[in-house]
Amino acid sequence: MRPLGDPELLVMLRGMESDRVERKESFQGSAPKGVREAVCPFANDVAGHQAPGVVLVGVRDDGTAARNFIVTDELLRALADIKTDGQITPPPSLMVEKRNVEGLELAVVTVWPCDTPPVRYQGRVFIRWGPRRGIATSQDERVLNERRRFGDRPFDVRAVAGATVAEIDLLRFEQEYLPALVARDVLEANERTMAQKLAATKLALGETDSTPTVLGLLVAGRVPADWIPGAYTQFLRVAGVDLSGPVADEAVIHGTVADQIRRLEEKLAAHQVRGVRFADVDREARSERYPMEALRQLVRNAFMHRSYEATNAPVRVYWFDDRLEIHNPGGPFGSVTPENFGQPGVTDYRNPNLAEALRALGFVQRFGAGIPVARKALGERLYFAVQPQLVVTIVRGEQS
């Protein structure tokens, strides 16, 4: 992916608005919503251009410069937040930059078509025809679903060979997952069949082929580990400082990803050693050995970013007397490397559609914020080892 050159930008700047161009005078008022509603259709690319769309901020509809407009670092950060704030899912591939075209200073958001459409903004699939945009019809979604089916799909939306739709808990899908993912007004106007709903939410391969995807089994499967061998969690509480110590508690946790997260977090909360201080303070003060907010962020990060492909290893959580370890199958992915892992703003998605599902279910509020939140809570007690798999270690100590 490369940014558009000045000649291409100039054509888009001086020409008419189309299904690849959106112009905004600023990023204030209702503009942030309008920009997101433009980014979503560019990512969906229902017309099949296979070329990026651009949002030009700092120009009027006729292509002339907006009055008193300046591209600031704050503006560029706000535009970059479109990718990670969780309102557009799965996270779009976009680039934000300051450009100068024939003396005109612009903020340019370049959006590339998504390999796994449909892309949603606040639970709605937006598309574009000419200069207008709107919510996709069932036929539009069918086009996007078919494109995903024959495209280069991430592992989390590939079909699980041999599985049938009977492996998906349809009641759970309709009552828990679908309302979380799709806006209420869209559901109320929805006359789609079950096969269409499963295909549109990427839980099945397509309308005519209801084979469950990896995502389908992970978020609504009856027994996901029957089909995805590593899709379970192992918890171990060791009374000692290594695995040779006596086992104080252990659990093998099965179920959907949501079930595993909830039960693992309950286990972690049950093993917290809470101290109470009241002798020399005005109010009773309670402390935890490991801040639960940090544990929640690290555990959810492990499930979202782990590899479910070519491994039978589960997520493993080992609680020793002097530390807690979270073992996450799969090392760094994409733009994340051992050198930049955990740095603010550095994130990539091995499972972009699972990330979308966890955001919809409320386990993730903002993409890319988990590690910074954990770091803030734990300070120097947090360590990472990233090869051959990611191991997060929290050393014993009082809350930072």
C-alpha cells in the first residue's frame, strides 16, 4: 500500500466528489461523524474499484481552500484515531498525512479496500454510490459477502472443514451476539434469513454454504475446541516459584472466547490476595497484589491476538508465588515486532474479525489501548518475552 501521488490527489481535489473522494472543510462539529461515514464505504468498496478512497480535510466542496484551516498534530492524531477507536469494525487500513498540493495544505486520509467486508460504522454497513453514501441493502451486503468469500481471507473467517451450522448455538447468536454487533434499528427492519445473517456477520462462509468459520465457532460455537484444538484456556496456581511446586488450583476452561474470558477473570479475582490497611489512614484502604484492570486488559489481549492457526496450544495462565505469567500462542504479527511490541500506537491484527467481535461484546472499548492501560497500572512490574510466543510476566509487588 502506498499513498497517492500529488498528480492523483490533484485530480481528486479538482474533480467532482465521487465514490472515492470526500471533502471536508474542517474536522469540527458534525465532521468527525461524516468522515467516519465516508471511511466505512471506502473500506467496503462496493463498486469494486480495488483502489483507495480519500478524505480531503481542509477544502470546500468545490475544491478550493477552506478559510483559516491549519493542519496541526492534534488534527492528525484525531484523524488517526478513526482506525483504533472501535467505531469502525473491523479496523480499516488507512493512512493519515499532511500534504501540500499546489500550495494548498491538506490533511489526507487514505483508505484501502478491506479484504473481509462488510465493514461497519456503529453497527451499520455504509456504502457509496457516486458522491452519495447510505446504509447497505441486503443485496449490497450479499455482494460484499461474496467478495469476502473469494478474497484473501484472514484465518479467523476461513471455513472450518467438516463443521456444520449445527455446531453454532443459533439461540445465542440471535440473542447475544447479533444485537451486540448490529444496530437496533437495522435489526428491526431486517428480513434476512438465518443463512444471510450468519454470512453477513462472518460466522458462516456464505448464504449458500453455511459452513461455520473459525470466528463463528469462537464466538457462538457449542464446543469450539472440538474443531479448533487450541481454543481453550489452562489456569494453574502453583504454590512455589516454578512448575515443580505443588499445584494449589488448576482449571481447564472451555467454551466460546467470551465464556473463557469471563471464567478466567473470575478465577483471577478469586485468587487475589487483598490487603486491608486502616491503622494510620482516615479511610480503610484495600489493595490487590495485581490490579484487576491490568489483568483484564492483558487476558483479553491474549485471546484477541493469539494464533489459532497451526497450533494446539491454549492460552495458559500460570500464577506463581512471585509472579504471574500469561502465555499467548503466536508471536508478533504484521507491523508489530519484538523491538516495538507494547509501544503506544503500534498495533496490528492477526484476527481482525475476532477483534471486531470482542469490541461488539464489550470486552474491548478501544483498539490498541490494552497494553498502555496495563503498563500504567503495573509500571515496572510488567515484562514481555515475544519469541517464539508472547509471554507476559507480572512480578510480585504492591500496586504501582
